[in-house]
Amino acid sequence: MAQKEEATQAEAAAAPASQNGEEDLDDLADPEKLKELIQLPPFEIVKGERLPVNFFKFQFRNVEYSSGRNKTFLCYVVEVQSKGGQVQASRGYLEDEHAAAHAEEAFFNSVLPAFDPALRYNVTWYVSSSPCAACADRIIKTLGKTKNLRLLILVGRLFMWEEPEIQAALRKLKEAGCRLRIMKPQDFEYVWQNFVEQEEGESKAFEPWEDIQENFLYYEDKLADILK
């Protein structure tokens, strides 16, 4: 998993330089090379069961200004209940690079691409930041046509919360029946225990960062103001 992520990041870092170079211009002039470039995806959605410790500590930290955090990490728990009351649960995580399909859309494309009307779906997301307007729209449409789906989204930070478009999208999510709240320190600890890689044979205790409670209260107030 780590090798795949390192390769993806290396390719992303190299992309701007190659896009302005002569080699790319030559590729565009060659029909076969152009076809290969068009067929290559702009990036790869990464899926797994547990994310690396350093990714969690950086990407999930509930800072006010999220400089450098250009990915969305989405940890999910899916509980599927049959009419007989039996529940099957699954969990994992997705990450994106804020290009093409975001993690929220990738969840519905790859984790739950279809819903059985005979079953009930309770889905919980623990996301590093709240959805953008486009992802909120996708979530709203999915909830609208899937009455047997209940979705709870817990977010570490609010994404571009000062933008009117984002505020409107968050309000529409609430109106569509999506439950949305800010991650408490206990929620970060839950993610640490259930979605973060641990040393073999031992589980390290979660160590909250200094301003975790203060930042939670900051974002909780902002979200309350937006949704009221």
C-alpha cells in the first residue's frame, strides 16, 4: 500500500514539470502517445483497511487553516441489516487527491455502487474535511433515491466554510436527511483505534494534539451557525 501511495505522489509531483516540457509537446503530436495519455487516469483512488500513522496525524488534524492538506481521507463503517434483523458490517478507508472523483463519490462508485431495496443501510463516515459542493450534491441525490440509506458524516474540519456555495450545500445535506457533525476528540480516538495502522502485537494509545478540543469547539460553532 505504501509503495502505491509513494508512486502516486511522485507522479503527481512530477506532473507540472512534464506538462510544460518539450517531451509532452512531442507526445501530443504523436497520435498513439496522445491516445495513451488520454486513457491514463489523472490519479488513483487509494483504498485500504488502515491508513498510515503519519497520514492520520497530518490529514485528520482539525486545524483552522488546512494548508498543504490537498487530499480527503474518508473512513467508513457500513452496516447492512436484513429484514430478519441480521447485520453485516464492513469498514475501510478511501483517499483522493482532489481531482476527478473525490473520496465521497468514490465511496458510492466502488464501496456501495448499488443498494438492495430489501435491506437497510446504516453508513458512518469519518472524513478529514467536509464535502465540497459537488460531492454534497452527489450525496443528496443518492439519499433522495435510496430511502433505505441512513448516512452520518463526522468531519474533522469544515472545507471552505466561509463560501456561500459551501454553506448552502451543507444546509441542503441536512435537509436531505444527512446527519452532519464535527468530530470530537473521542471520534479521533475511534478512528485511531479502528482505521490507523498499529504496531504488530501492540496498540499504541491515541495522543490528542494540544488544541484538539479548542478546534473542535471552533468548528462546532461554525457548523451550528451555518445549519441554523
